[in-house]
Amino acid sequence: MSAFYRDLIVGLRQLARRPVFSAAAIASLALGIGLNTTLFSVVNAVLLRHGPIARPDELVEIYTGLNKDYPQLTTSYPDYLDIVDQVDALSSVSAASYVRGILSSTDRPVLVAGEAVTANYFDLLGLPPALGRTFNADETRTAGSSPVIVLSQSLWRRQFGARPDVVGRTVRISGVAYTVIGVGPARFTGTIPGIPTEFWVPVTMVDQLQFSGVQATTDVDPGATRLERRGTRWLFVKGRLAPGRTVEEARAEIDALFARLRTQYPDTNDTATPNVAPASSIRFHPMLDGYVRAASAVLLVAVALVLIVACANVANLLLAQNAARRREFAVRVALGAGRARLIRQLVTEGLVLALIGGGVGVLIASWAGRLLSGLGSDILPIPIAFEFGLDGTVLAYALAVSVATSLLCSLAPAWSSSRPSLVPALKNAVDARRRFSLGDGLVVGQLALSLVLLVAGSLLTRSLFSARNTDIGFDPGPVASLSFNLQMNGYDTDRAVALRDRAVEALQALPGVVAVSTTTRLPLAPDINAEQVFVPGIHTKETGGAITDTAYVGADYFKAVGVPIVEGRAFTRADIATERRVAVVNETMARMYWPGRSAVGQRIYDDGLEGEPTEIVGVARDHKVRSVGEAPRPYLHLPTYKSRQIGLVVRTSTPAAAALPMLRQALWTLEPDILFTEDVTATEVAATTLAPTRIGALVLGAFGVLALVLAAVGLYGVIAHSVSRRTREVGIRMALGAPRGRVIRMIVWQGGRLAVIGIAIGAVGAALVAGVLDSLLYGVSGLDPIAYASAALLLLGVALAANLMPALTASRIDPARSLRAE
């Protein structure tokens, strides 16, 4: 160890002697390590960090699937009770669902998100409350009978100032006074990362709040309340394995149970199948986890490429410095120092550089993590928040990356410099035997990796412009969407419908308003509503119907959105008032099921060709439904129904963004306590589908530019070092009459050929990785020539600039002075 300490001291002295070199190398490494650590802190928070749940390896997630398209949906309360009673492999089973409510306080009411849970929720997770108690069995038996609440730590601190006497006090949510019985565990914000839970109430109180989870329903579903309806699936279910039992045993028992339920309750469970998985394998949801992990992997690879470019940059700097120290190395070898000794010293110097750079990188990551933690998301109907702090895992990762970086950037230069040619080195002469040096190879690698990132960013940017220019089937500019749930204001259904009708009339009377209607979903909104549709002659009860995207809309909806009816008619107010079984389909659905004939007058069913049919009265022009880049898909419109969830769509003669304040104020005049769950323009709604592409273009483009800057610095360093070593050659050429232009061309060509080689290799690499981006591209091929050409031209331009400065310096060499210096 004493030898290692001596090497460290020597390394520190070397850095102190070369402050410019040290600053450049540390800055490159700090940037690369800082970016890697920042991104890993995000991945750690999103995918890796575990909460305070006890023995998570014993937990399983239980989902109910209805078909191959939706294999992991939620579970009904009656099915949950059967799992509790009949599955012996689980020692405990709990269920929960997300809800929202309006929290009344001294200031303006605010929207809060929470969970409706079964009595054993906290016991199953092994989480005792910080204060008070949790729920008991009596509080989860009768619907609406137990207005008690457990506050989260954040709501306790915000609403009650963290007062220890909070137990027994009341808090009013959505017009209901809840008695506080406890405060949740510290550091626990719910079971799904990033979705903070502000409170917990008994599952029996779910109908007093706005349900905000995943729900599936069947048409035949007897039962007076949500808790009694077996065909209404809305609960996320967790189980804890009994001692000595396995996931496979629990899965077998639940499979057998669901087989019995399909026989016993064919109207609600005929297609229901269970899906049981270890909770440790699920982060958010099985249908979402794959996308999150893939996106994380792509970003980690991208930022790793930046680090590799930074390492190559530092390696080139080390090569240049080692070349300047070749006389020192030759003296050491002549005095008996072995090659291993020289390599150890040089690698230790690289380690010192990397550790200092890593320390600065951790500071960068800490600042960036705080910045990212403050950014929210409105993509889901509930808030999303992550803490991207530096915990032990992230710091260990930063240390590992720093050590790996030290080896990556110093080993090759150390190996190359540890066997100097003694005679030329002792004479301080240049050994020019190699035409293509290690430094040249590192620069080529830097440029190739830079091109890969630049092409990826260029492809996504081109895709973004292509998507923005795509005809989505309607003009979103003058369309606004406003949604609110009057259940949270204590309204019953009749009062809510009356206010909805008054709201439509009030908005319609405003100046500049062209049309107003209601809808459960605006086109391109992130939520997806679907219904099972049976078409005579195509579907049967046995084969099942087609799961079709569906929106429930009011009169004037198509005028408000700007989608014309191409055949038949739209819905009328009489259709809505009398609840007629009519429908409007889009052109794609009409062509799919009734090719060569009119869809108007045709009939569809929602219960296996039994019961009352629904008549198609109109065909609407095709427009985008889920995403801008999608192929045409069937879309079904049905008349709106009575609900406390109100969704309004408004078309104005002015841009919707300018009209939104007026629209909000008009609704507040009718009900001052309305809290909007959505009040946006249709343009903003459509933009959410482009968010992954926009973020990818921004991030990969920024990484590409950063890598290119680092590569340009490396290229400049190699060429400048080459010029300094070729001073005598340049002096002789100019003494023999070589014009300055020829000298400039010679130097520029030296760097230009490296750029060309790097572009060629990078283009192949970009083509290989372009397939990963296909799912994010709209109207652009992964081999788009414009994207490749623009990235290559940018790289060539930067390379030319990096080459030109050393070339101009070489052209100003005084031949006589350079020859005397040699």
C-alpha cells in the first residue's frame, strides 16, 4: 500500500505541475461521470429503489385478465373476497384503488390523491403507522359507513403542521368530514413509485370520492354498489405468501378458483383469467414496465457513449502528456524501472484524475437531481413525483464508474507509453514510425460515437416535425377541453346532470364560442376507453367481440371538435334525452365491417348478439385516435350518459388558449368550488402523444452535441500535438518553398481523414441502433438519408474547425527558427 500511496502523491504532483491539462481532463470526466450519475439516479428512483415495505420477496401481485389484449387488469371486490377465503397459499391478501378528492382548507380547495384500501393493507405491507392506528375490519364492511382517514406524512405536515395531537381531529374531503385515526409510516408514499398517496380511507368509502384507477366493467353486473358488483373490476390486489408456500402454489390455487368462478358466475366471469406474479418483478404494471425499462436502457446507453467519448478525450490528453514525458520514461527505464512499474504509475495518475472528476461529477448529479425532482408530469390523471437524490446505491455507482473510467482512459496510454524507444527518447527526438497512432484511433472512435448520437437525435427531430405536419383529421387550435368531477363537490347524479346542461348553455352564450358539447375523451388524449362490440355475421358469443376504442359524446360534439359527418347524421339532443341506442362510427370501422355498403342503419351489439341492438345513424370522417403516427383504427361514438364526471369540449373563434380563462370563469360562476381535473387546449392534448419523441430528440440531440464538442476537442488536441511534433518537418517543407496553403491542406487532411473514417464507422453503428427508435418515429425511416447527411455535415464542419486552428498555427512557423530549435 505504501507504494500505492507514493504513486498517488506523484500523481497529484503531476496534476499540480500541469494545471491546464488537469483542468481540461477533470472537466471532461466530470461532465461524463456527472451525466451518468444523474441518469442512474433517475433509473434508481424509477426502477430500483425499494421503499420501506417488509419482506417484499414474499409479496405477489394478482391481476384479472379479460382477453389477450388486456391480460392484467384490476379485480372486483367479490372476487377479492373469494381469493381471501379460498386461497391457502396466501397468508394475507389486501386490495387498494386510487381515488381523488377536494380537500377543504382555509385557502382555496385543492385536489388530493389517495387510496381506498382494505383493513389489512398496512399489516400486509408490514408498515405500522407513525401515529395512531390503521383500519379495522368493522370499518371495511358497509359502503359509506366509516369516514375515517390515515394521513400521509406530507399531508400531515402540510395540513396540520406535524402536530402530534392530530389523531381525533377532522379533515373534510369532497364534502365528507373524516376523522383522523393515524398518520402513515415515514418514507412511505404508496406502493407504486412516483405516484404519491396523500391519504388512505377504508375501501367502503370509495363512492364518496372520485375513482381514479383502472376499471373494467361487464354489461350484466347485478349489485347495488361497487362493492357488490362482481363484474366491476377496480382493485389492485396484493398477497403475502404463507410460510413455506411458493408463487407457483399460489398461482395454481388462484387458477383453480377462477375456473370455479367462470362456471358459477358466467355473466361476469366467463372470460376472466388470473395473472399472478412476484411483486419484486413488477415496478409499475406488467403492461408498462417493459416500456420504462427499454427507455431507461436507451438513455443509459446514450449517456454511456458520452462517457466513452469523454474517456477517449482524456486518453488523448494523456497520450500527448506522456509523449512530452518520453525522456523521463526513458531515463526511468534506463535506470532499471520495469514496464509494470511505469504502467502502475500512469494508471494511478489516471485514477487520481478520475476520482477528482467523479467528485465534481457527483456535485453536478446532486444539483441536476434536485432540478429534475422539481419537474412534474400531467400525463396521468394523478400527480407523479420522484426524488432523484443521491443515496448509497447512486454513490456506489458513481465510485464504480470513476474507477472504471480511470482504467478506460489511462490503461491504453499507459501501455503505449511504457515502452519508449530509448535512443530517440533520450535525444528528445520524434519516433515517426507509426502512420496511424493510438490517438488517431481514439479520435475516430469519438467521432463515430458522436455520429451515432447525432443521427439518433436527428431522426427523432425529423420525426417530430413530420408528426407536427401530419393531418390528424381536425384542427385542434380553437378547441378546449375542461373536465371536473362533481362527485367531489357532493353532487348526486341528477344535480350533476342539471349543472352539466346549464354549463353547456352558459358556455354557448359566451362571445366567440362556436360550439359546446360533452365527451368522455378528447381525440389523442392519453386515456383509452374501449367497449366490446359484436357485429352480426362476424362475431359470436363464443368467439367474443372486438375491443373498440369508444367515446361517449353529446349533441354538437362533431361540430365542436371539427370532425364532419360524411354519411348519415350526428347525435341530437333527443337522442341524449331519451337514451336512444344509436351510434356514430368512423370511416375505418364502416369499411372494416360493412365493406362496399353503407354502415348507416346497420346494427351492433354489446352483449354477444343478445339484448337490444344499437343502430348506426352516422359515419364520421377518420381522425387520429390514440397517437399522431398510428394507422387508421376503428372508433365508436355513443350518446353521453348521466354521470357526475363532466367533460366539456368547446370550439371558439379565437385560439383556445386565449379563451380558456373566460371558459373557466363562466363555470366558476355556476359552481365556485369546481376543481378542474383537466383544462387544456386540444393542441396540448395532442402534444402529449409526441412527448416521448420530443424528449428523446432533446436528450439524444443534446448528448450528441456534447459528445461532438468533446470529440472536436480531442481532434484538436491530436492535430495540435502532431503539429508540435512535426515542427522540423514543416520548417523544412517551407524552407524548400512549400506554400502556406499546401501546409494548411496537409494538416487539415490529416484530421479530415480521421473525420471521414469516423463518419463511415458511425454511420454503420447508427444504422444498427436505428431499429431501437422505430417505435418513436413518425413518418421517418430509421435510415432516413436527410438525418444521416445532416449529422455527417455537422460533424464534418466541426472537424474542419478543429483542424483549421492547428493548421493555421503550422502555416505561420518560421522555418529558420524551427530548424535552429531542432
